[in-house]
Amino acid sequence: MRLRRSKSVYVPGFKAGGIACGIKSGGVKDLSLIYSDLPAVAAGVFTRNQVRAPSVEYNQALLNRGRPVRAVIVNSGNANACTGPQGMRDCETVAQAAARALGVDPGEVLLASTGVIGVPLPTGRILHGLNHLVNHMASRSWPHAAEGILTTDLVPKMKSVEYTRARKKILIGGIAKGSGMIAPNMATMLGFLATNAAISPAALQKALSRANEDTFNRITVDGACSTNDLVLVLANGKAGNPRIQAGSGDYEAFVDALTTLCRDLAFMIVRDGEGATKFVTITVNGARSRAEAAVLGQAVADSLLVKTALFGADPNWGRIMGALGQAGVPFDPERVDIAFNRMPIVRNGHALPKASMAHLRKKMKCREIEISIHLHQGKAVCKTYTCDLSYDYVRINAEYTT
Amino acid sequence: MRLRRSKSVYVPGFKAGGIACGIKSGGVKDLSLIYSDLPAVAAGVFTRNQVRAPSVEYNQALLNRGRPVRAVIVNSGNANACTGPQGMRDCETVAQAAARALGVDPGEVLLASTGVIGVPLPTGRILHGLNHLVNHMASRSWPHAAEGILTTDLVPKMKSVEYTRARKKILIGGIAKGSGMIAPNMATMLGFLATNAAISPAALQKALSRANEDTFNRITVDGACSTNDLVLVLANGKAGNPRIQAGSGDYEAFVDALTTLCRDLAFMIVRDGEGATKFVTITVNGARSRAEAAVLGQAVADSLLVKTALFGADPNWGRIMGALGQAGVPFDPERVDIAFNRMPIVRNGHALPKASMAHLRKKMKCREIEISIHLHQGKAVCKTYTCDLSYDYVRINAEYTT
């Protein structure tokens, strides 16, 4: 199947928009919208943090009813989390006002928030901005929507994929945000995807969960899983394809395309990780199970000592051994192999001769680092994606205030 | 019981020393010794990292034999970890040479190493330095020993406690090192303690494990548990007290004194945490069990977002809620109370009125921060001690090289 990837987003039957409604200062965009001309099938994956924003609960309840959806409203600058019973009431207020502005049913509106925790949502500003937002939505306005959902991100994140199957052109487009508070296990970021495919609700949910597993669920910037994070996907069926059902060939093609899109967006989040200077892929191979490989990969990715060594361009494999040994997964240290950018440095748990260190140090200066770990215990493999830890991570997170 | 604490160390029947043998450059001390005139009862607690330095294995095997001990040899600048079969051979070589220089049996010598991982131990330099080290040991030379075990530490860590029981004066003195790679679950640091008490081996081991649990096991700088870490204690019986047995009143008095010493040394490690500008106590109260309180406390202490907020003097309780929610321990977010330096800021999971925030921000500028979390789920409590994360942590760990 030929998959075309694009930096711009256009999905037939969808409109998007983003405006500044005054939650953030300085006229920065902080309210976004995705709207479907037709009732759309919807699915979502949500944060596994126990402390969950009311918008997360709200969406899950709405999706559980299994009814079509028309719109997603997203604000940045305020997470509406830890805001007590008022938080859920504010969700309802925003959904109702958005439904009125769009001429749809309140039960057809999904919600998301990102920003500061514990401050009541300024619903007045959002309500005041909604008509303006609706008036300015357009099928080519995804870049505005991508801007309106950002917090500490330096760049908007937007991507689309396209493929043709049985002469029907399927498009999937999406926007995402995330820069800090990024860790595996969903979602620790926001992602909003839209497709013109016709697909059953069950197949869409299954496809999203599968795509998510190897992409958004495998990235970590700082090991922090947030209270608000979610990925939502809407499918409006405009492509006119035979409705995709789970398990079919059409389904596999759709999952492939969706996974590519999610991976592209997930990588954009890591590359924009707070203070990041390097994109790091950690492959744990030869594990007894994928789950164990994932735990070990995350332990290495989240080790402050490994992350700071990467920032210092130091091939400090001892810190990798230390992080692996601490992860709680049994393995034999005497069988571990480690390579940096395909150059072997550790075999059977100890260093290869020093000769290549000078060359390796040079290699470590590049922006893309691949750490390959082989446990020689089984056949399972898992990749984790992360970035280094720099002065700027500390600066950003010491200054960003409640 | 009156306990006298002192910054200097003198324990009857013990000598200590520290010299520069050339593992580190610039004539910095890197080889230390603690020696007992009499055969001493010994006990130890060791890292729970799966990747363990040969010195850790070596000591455990030796202590398991339950025979008296005469000396501990410690080098810094090289961890002798991940060094393959050569690592254990190097342990034996150093122990044999030290035994010869001291005129004791090789089976009476304990070992410890700290520093870079994966580089063979420069045994030649150590062997060359041993006679000099032995010639310069003295009962008042603990400060030299405290210096010789340091790596990135800024200050040597040394302390003693003294109490009298049934007219016998019991002293316990100790030195410690640790600055980065500090996390709970033993040991992530080195500690060497000596006492003149007469105590049974079983009681000494039990006392050390108990003292360790609330002190060295409850500190974290960067969540990294190292390959080499251990605390050893030697007891030579010179006080002439009736031999302490577990469970007795004498035993409880000894545990109290030992715990005080371990806590003082543990706090010195946190205060000297790499780049630390604040000493932070996290109390989790109202948990269902101490173990759960410990997991939650550590999750907050190790959260990069919490640590950087503390560096920025920002009372960002939302990040605390996020860290708690991610820890894998069930609790009701709607019942959580949080206070900073005894000023309540969160009640029942959401913020108290904003009025006090300005005052709180000022309070957050001080060097000692107390975060109190109450879950209202049970009666268990656990304290965790940590520091903030500053630019200097990143600098130190990006520059410290393999």
C-alpha cells in the first residue's frame, strides 16, 4: 500500500480553527475547534493517571454511549484539573455553549483542556470566544487549531497521511501538543485526529488503541503522565468506502496509516521536548516479553543520569547498566550487549577495548542517538523514544508557574 | 537517654586514614581505610540494584561467614563495576595486599569502591598506596578517611553519637559519601560506621537494617540506585558493656543512637545533593500502609516537574497531585490535603482560596521545604527526604564523564 505523508492537513468534511480568547495573555491562541459536517464515529485513549481532569471523565462517559460526535473543543492555558465539582460543571457549560454556537447537540461535543492545574476554568472567556471561533473555522484552518492547543511547545504539530484502497481515497489528519509531562502509558499529551474513512465504532477504537501502543505510548520526555491527556479520533465516512470492520484487510491498511500518522506526531512531540537537544531511540531486544522490554526501555529513558550524559555527548554505558539493574525486571547482567549508533561498546556486560571510544564520543555529538540493548534472554523487542535533559528543561520548568 | 552528637569522630579501638594513591588526578585523596585494633563484629546493607559491583558480592559472601572483621578498604574514582571476571579478581588482590600491610587475614578485610563504571580497577596504584595508607592511619584521622571516599560530593560527611548506659560510654562514629545516584532502597551511597559497643552479630545486623530503613533508605537525589552502594558497621566491644542482644532495652538504646547517626549522615548527603539548593521533606500521612506512603513519597520526590518547581520556588501543588496519581497506589484524589511548610494549600483535592498564595511564594524561597500530604485513607505515615533539581545537577552530570 502506498502511503503519502504530508505536513499539511485537509480531511474532506472537516473544518478546524483556533483563536485567542484571552485565557493566555498577549493574544496567543488558546481555543481550538475541530468540526465535522456529518455525524462522525469517535474513539479515544486516555491518561492512566489516577488524578484525572473532568474533561477526561466527560469524554469517556460520552464515548461510552457510542453515539456520533460532531465537534471537539480544546482550550490551552488552563487544565481544568483538581478544580473540584466546579470542574465538571464547567465542562458542561462549555459543551452546551459550543453546541449552541455550532447548532448541534451538547452530547455531540468532546472537550479537552491543557495548562495550569488547580485554577478554575475561565469559562466566561471561552464562551465569549466561541462564536468568533465558529465563524472562523475552515477546512484549511488546521494550522490555527494546531496553534491554539500549545502550552510550552515551541512548534505546532500537524501531519496527515493518505492512501487509496479500492479506488477510494482515505485521508487521516491530525494535530498534537506536548513538550513536558510526556511519558508512556497514554497520553501525557493531546492529539486530535480526523479521517474521512467509513469505519465501525469498534474498529475505530481498536485501531486507535493499537496505533497508540507503539507511538504515543512509547515516548517519554520527563516520565510524567499528566492528568489531562488524551487522543481523540473522528471518522465521518465521507470517503464512501465500504465500512471498515476489525480484522479485515481494509482494517489492517487503516491501522498502518493511522500508526504512521501517530508515530510522526509522537516523534514531533519528542523533538520538541522541553529543552531537548537530541532525539534518542532506545531499543531493548532479546527480552522475555514486550512488556519487560518496555519497562527496561523506559527505565533507561527516564534515568536522569542517562539523560544528562546524552546532553553531555557522553557514551556513559555504566549509567545504562545501572538504570537497567534498577528497573525490577530480572536479567543476567553478564549477557547484556549495548551499542550506540550501531557501534558495539558493551559485550556480555562489560566494556569492549577502549580503542573505539574517541570515535564514539564524536558520534555522540549528533542529534539522533540510537541506543541498542540486547539481553539475550528471549525474542521480544520494544522501542522507546526520548530526548536528553538540558539546562533548558530546568529553566522552563522552574519558571513555568502555577 | 541522653544522646550527644558531634561533628568529629573518635571511636576507641579504631583507626582511620585517607591518602591520594593516584586513581584520581591532582593529588586528590582516593584511598581510605578503617581499621579495628580488635576483631570486630560486622554487618552490612547493600544495593538492591541487580547490576552489582564485585565488591558488593565480595562483602556479602564474607559477612555471610559470620567471622570477625578487622578493616575496610575503600577507593574512590573507580567503581570496579561491570568489569567482568577481572573485577572479582581485583577485589581479591586488593584484600590480600591490604591484609599483608595490616598483618591480618585477607578474610578480615571488607572492600568498597565508588566512581566510574566499566573501567578496570587500577590495582597497581592501590597496592602501591597501601603501605603509605597503613603508616598514616590514626584514631583521629577520620577526616582524611571521609575525604578519600568522595566523588562529586562538595563536602566530606562525618558524624558521631555518644551515650552512656549502665556507666559504659558507647560511641558510634561514621563517614558517608553520596551526592548523585541517590535513591531509596539502600544504598546508592557509601557509609562506614564503627562502634565500641559489644553486640552480637545478629543484633548488629538487625540494628543496621532498622536504622537504615528510615534514613539512608528514605533519601533520594535523582532516583538512581547505584551498582556499588553499601553501608558497613564494625563493632569492637571495647566499651566493655554486657553484649547487646536483639530485643533488649540495651538494644533499643543502641538502635536509637545508630538511627540518629544514620539520619544525620543521610541528611548530609541530601544537603550535598548534586546542584541542590533546597532540603525537602515529604511527609505522606493517612496512607493504608507505610509501604504505600513510601511509594507515594518517592514518586513526588523523584518527579522532575516537582523538583524543578521547588528550584523555581513555585508552590506547584498540581504537579504533586500529578505525581501522586501516577505512582500506582490507589487513593481518592478528592480527599487529598497538601500543605507547604505547614501552610494548607489543597483541601479535598482542590485549591484553597488564592489569598495566601503570595505569602506562600515568599515562604518557598527558604532553603528548607516541608511538603505534607494527607490521604485520609488510613493511619500509616512515611517521610522521604530529597532536594530540588537545578541547572547545576545537569551541568555536573553532563560533564562527569566515563
